[in-house]
Amino acid sequence: MDPAIQNVLDSRILPGYLADAIDAIRVVGNFAAHPVKSKDTGQIIAVEPGEAEWLLDVLVGLFDFFFVQPERLNRRREALNDKLRAAGRPLLKAAR
């Protein structure tokens, strides 16, 4: 297994659905990089267009997890902090 992928999976930073998807994409990538033959027909098993699209879906999911969601939550926290500030109340602390 690719060490970079294994490091991400071992870090347990990703939600399970993204970790599973990354592992599946690794398998699809192996089909593309190292042709595999069908045991029944002997023909090379091709990567299908839907599997390639899956990679793009996983990339969108990773982008959303690492960049979009944190920023969305930060903006909501700041909006609430504006209200708390106006009320003279303690502010919410920033995420790690």
C-alpha cells in the first residue's frame, strides 16, 4: 500500500466514509497502474469511467472536509460571537 495513503488512514483524521473511499480509490488506481486480468476470461480488467468519476467525488469530499466545512463553521461561530459581544457575554473560543 502507498505509504502516504496509509499514513492518512492511520492518522484517523478522516471520517470513516472518506477513509473507506480513499482506500477504494487506491484499489481502482492499482487496476489502472498494474493491469489485472480476469481469472475467467484472461482479459485485462479496465477502469470504468464511473470509477474515475468516483476519484473526483472523493477529492471534492476531501476538499469539503478540510477547507469548506471549517470555514463555514468559523463564519457561524464569528456571527454568534458578534451577538455575544453585543450582549457583553463571553465569546466562543476558536477551534483548535
